[in-house]
Amino acid sequence: DARLRAAFDEGELHVRYQPQVDARGRVVGAEALMRWIDGTCDPVGPAEFIAIAEESGLIHLLGDWCLEAVCERLVAWEPHLGSAFRCSVNLSAAEFLHPDFVERVGDVIERTGAAPHRLRLEITEDTVLTDLEFAAERMNALRALGVEFSLDDFGTGYASLTYLRRLPVAEVKIDQSYVARFLEDPADAAIVRAIVDLCRSLDIRVVAEGVETRAQFDRLVEEGCDAFQGYLFGRASVPPADPRSLLERP
């Protein structure tokens, strides 16, 4: 807790951006990812410190800081952006459920001047598990501002179909565990196909996460995925002046 707070105060936390591409390989979005870089070791990913931030209450400070950094980046990128470009920001359950969360998001958007339709907030099933009605009400309040929602790690929970029916979700991200196995495992291939078909019928965009090979990408294009994210297209990197430069083919 104390070390993380000191890292934040000393500017060791950074926001990096990983591209999302369409079926033609064009950058159509990005995901903002927090990294802890202290100069003495490899960057620390959010999986290693977000839990500490949640337990200590620092998550709200870090979340507001990250959201503001993303909105400022969107303002800087605006002259270069196509109409469909959006940047995703991951939310913890603690952030989403905080009583003032909607107001805080609105304040950041107003303060930075970012276009709200450029912002997509990512939540997981666990975040909305306890109270779907409350989650829907909160999401609709943010949708009224223009902000979209993405359901992350789709397929790993127990009530995904209920969530899609009752929540104003614009995008679903197929969990990377399915993407990693679906070329070899017929069951995983069937799950990916079912998710794509379901989302298409509900007019929900589908993003495949963890795409690492050209073979995976080509097959996911054939299956009808809308967008793709993974090391094949680029790792999380320092934000360039032009978002098209996010694309780093190996």
C-alpha cells in the first residue's frame, strides 16, 4: 500500500495503449493499460497491483488519474481519429460501484474536453453480478453521456446471456483463453462461433483478445469477429502523436 502510493506520487505509474484493429488490419481503437515502471525492473502489470489498490482504497485515485490521462490523450489524438475510434478503460468493481462514479466520469470528460463517444468502459461479469438492476441503471446514466460499455472476459462467467439481454453493452470481448485454443479444440471453436453469432443477432460488436498468430487472425476474420487485439498487432506502448503509429507488426 505505502509503496504503491509512493510510486503514484513519484510518477512511476504510466498509461500505455494497445491497438485494436479491424479485419483489414486498420487501427480502429485502443485499450489503455496501466503500468508501474520504477526504472529498476521490468514494468509491473495491473494484475500485480490493482488488487492492492482495491484493498487500500487507492483504486479510486488511480482510476480517476488513468481516466483523465486517457481523455487527455483522446483530445490530442482527435484530429487523427476516424469516426469509429474508441479507447477502452478497464474498471474494477470498486470503481464502478462507488456512489459518485457517474459524476466523476462526467467531471473528467467535461474538464478535459474529450468527446464522450470516444470512451469505452470495460467491465467484467463479476462487476455486475450482485445487482443487475443497479448496474443497468448506472450504465444507462453513462450511456446518456455518450460513453459506451464493453463486457470483458466474455464466456468465463455463468450468466453471460442474461447480461447481454439486460445490460446496455455495445461490445463483447472474447476471452483470450478461447482464442488461444480454438484452432486446435473443436469445443472452443464452437464457443467462439456461438458468441459471434449471438452478438451479431443482438447488434453487439465482437473483439477477439490475445490474437498472437496470423492463423488465429485469419480464422477469426472468417468467423465474423469485428475487431482484434493482441501481440500480433502490437504490445501496450507509449502513446504516439498519431494513434495509427500504435500498429507494430512483428
